[in-house]
Amino acid sequence: MKEKPTRKAKEPAVAEGVIVAKGLKKTYDSGKVKVDALNGLDFTVKEGEMVAVMGPSGCGKTTLLNCISGLDDITAGEVYIRGKPLSQMSDRERTRYRAEKIGFIFQAYNLLPVLTSAENVELPLRLAGCAPKAARKKALEALDAVGLKDWCAHKPTELSGGQQQRVTIARSLVNNPEIVFGDEPTGNLDSESSKDIMVLLKKLNKENKQTFIIVTHDYNVGRMADRIVTMRDGLIEKEFAPAPY
């Protein structure tokens, strides 16, 4: 008999984590059909932790990521970022917080094909008003951190899938974010490239003390996290520390 997911394994204290979700609910209403994607779950991520969120398709993994990162509004409950309720942030404050404190790594690389690796990485900084020389310096440092400094002048079509994903990681880290969200960051890669990317993310996580929340369907990816959280039917099913990789 399957273990029934619980709404509250324990009541999370806001002070316990850099991100705390309490009673989180998200309902999508098209007017004809309502879909309850999150059903009142509690979720806490500690400072400097790498957490993998896993579960079957449609269980609410990506919705959870979007809600706790402020990309999507919630229906009920609250999300706290360093103790501050997300609901109390204006749209402008959320946008600024995401730009300055948060990094995103998605399954799709979303690199502009006409730009070089360095230009793609520095683009968020340039859009935020950073001076060209300062933006390029930070971009090269970020590419160096992911092992691609020598590929800074290459365009996406000249890179392998693994290299393109490293460029997207560099772009997500160029503003030195406190929190990094990854939605299937290795989904388009083969098993060897996936392992390389996760080894890189783990290295950056430990060296930079950044907090990582990664959604994945692949246990070989999830097992490299400090903690695995599994979801079912919009609730937390269980959480555990995987065996050492």
C-alpha cells in the first residue's frame, strides 16, 4: 500500500530556512476546469542546501518551483524569502529580487544564436544597466567557473549540448545569486553530460555557499543533492537524504 502524502510533516518555522512555504496552494482555473496543482504543502530549504524535487509528471514539481521563486502567484498560503513574505513584495520588488538574488537554469538553453557565449552570459547584466567592461569581466569569470573561458567567442551552434548548458549555468550565476532554481537542468543531455553538469553544480553549490533547488525526474541527478523531496498529487510525499554518490 502506497504511503499517503501528508500536508504537514511538521510546521515549518520561518527562521529555519532561506525559503519557507506554508500551506501553499495553487489552483489553475480556465473558467471551465479547475486544476489543484498544489494542495496546501509545507516546504523548507536551508541556507546553502541543494534540494532535489522529484515525482511523476503532473505532481506539481514545476508549479512549486514557479511559486517559491515568485514567477507565479499562489492561490493560498505564504512563501517567505529570508523571513519576508513574498505576498508583501510589490511586482517591482519581486522583479528586482529575481534579477539580483536569484538564478534560473531551465531545460531549454534559451541562448541567442547570434551572440557569442560571453555576450549571452553578460546579457542580463547589460539589460540591468551594468557597464559594458564590467559586464564582460563578470561574464568571463562566470564562464571560467564552468570551464568555458576558452569558448567565450563561440556561438551556440559551435558548442555541444553540454557546453551550451554550461553557458546557461554561467548566465544564471553571473549576478552571483543567493538562490539558484533549476527546472530539469539536465533534461536535454545524455547520461554522461548530465553527470558532468551535476558535478559542476554541486561544486558551485559547495564553493559559493549558494542554495540550489532542482526539479528532476532522474534519480541519478537527484541523488547528488543533499536532500530529495518527492511529490505526489500536489503534496510532499516524503523527503530523505540520498546515499552518498
